[in-house]
Amino acid sequence: MTYAPLADDRLIVAIDLPDALSGLELAKTLGDAVSFYKIGLGMLTGGGLALASELKDEHGKRIFLDMKLFDIGATVEAAVRGLARYDLDFLTVHGDPNVVRAAKEGAGGSVTKILAVTILTSLDRADLDAALIRPGDLAGIVVERAARALAAGADGVIASPQEAALIRALPEAQGKLIVTPGVRPAGADLGDQKRVTTPAQAIADGVDHIVVGRPVWRAADPRAAAQAIVAELSSPQARRPNA
């Protein structure tokens, strides 16, 4: 099968839709404007793994499976070993070092990269207090969790774009991926995100991939919305200071 040329895979579109059929329709609408998709827990019972396989095998798309796995080491290792058989590009686990090490063991020599979640972008300091997370500056906690996860072997981290520059400066982050949800084009509804920035600013701060969902699939013209984000990723505002 001959695939269309890849779009800018720095943009990952989150398919936060109820079922695989809706997700496939969105992918068809976006066509060659998007080459990378995120499938999360919300679609797991709606055929998410089947959709992941179809988009990858039949349409040549890259797939980020956002499961945020968290359990005892043996369970995480077994779960990742099973998921790695799908040859997915990215898979998320919580950033606790023991979880990361188990996930890497499960991934073995597969192509699946393990991304460690630091602190969810929908949380702020008040949320951490309610969850009995230790006191301290939220950004500092994110950076420390990122450093520990990367030292444990994670291929990259999931973090708010507001912490991206701090993480990119870590010695442990050299050659590693930073993937950020919580990215919103200027003027877009923030939804449940609290620590956000624009696509261009995220790239300028050292992010490798941005994850955008509702601003694309809720748009009147999803394809045009995706193309506008891709254009912003290549704008002068997205250039890194040392580029």
C-alpha cells in the first residue's frame, strides 16, 4: 500500500471520542493533514486498540496510546509486554521510577517508547494539596519527577508546556522526548486544562510533540484547524532560542 506523505508529526491529535467508528471518521476527515494520533482510556472500551491497529496498519499513522499505567511492577511489565505487540509509537505510564523500570522491561526491544507522566496538566497546586502531594512549587515537583523518571529509563516525559523549558535543561533530558498536552491555539477554550500555552511557545520551549484534541475535532472545519496548528509550529515564533 502506498501512503500519502507524512504531515508534521509534532502535532498529535487526541481522538477523545466515544468509539472507534467516530475516531475513524475523524481521521478520514483530517486525511493527510495529520499523521499522529493519541488514543486514551476514554476510548479503550469503545474499540480503541482496534482503531489504533487500523490507523497504523491501514493508513500509515503513528499512534500514541495514553493509558497512564500505574500498578505493581509485575502487572505493569505484563501489561506493557502485551501492548508492545501492537508496535505502537508511544505508551504512557505514571512517572514513579519503579513503574518506569517495569514498563521498560515489558517493552523489551519493541519500537514502543515509554513516556512518563509527571503531573497532569489539569491539576494545579490546590489539587495537589487535596491529594496530599507534598508541599512545594508545582513546577519544581514536575521537574524533579521528570528527572527521576528519565534516570529510571523513560524515553520521554509528559508535562505541561509551562515546565518544558525547565525539563529540557535537565542533563537527564538530553536525547529524550518531551510531549505536552495542555496546548491551546490563541483564543481557544481551555476546557479542563489549567497549565497551558500556545503551540508555537511550546515548541520554542523545547517540546518535541504537542497533543491537541478538542480545538481540532470540535472545530467547524477540523482539517483547517489542524493545518493552522501545523503552520504555527513552523512559524518564527516557534523557533528555539538557540536554533
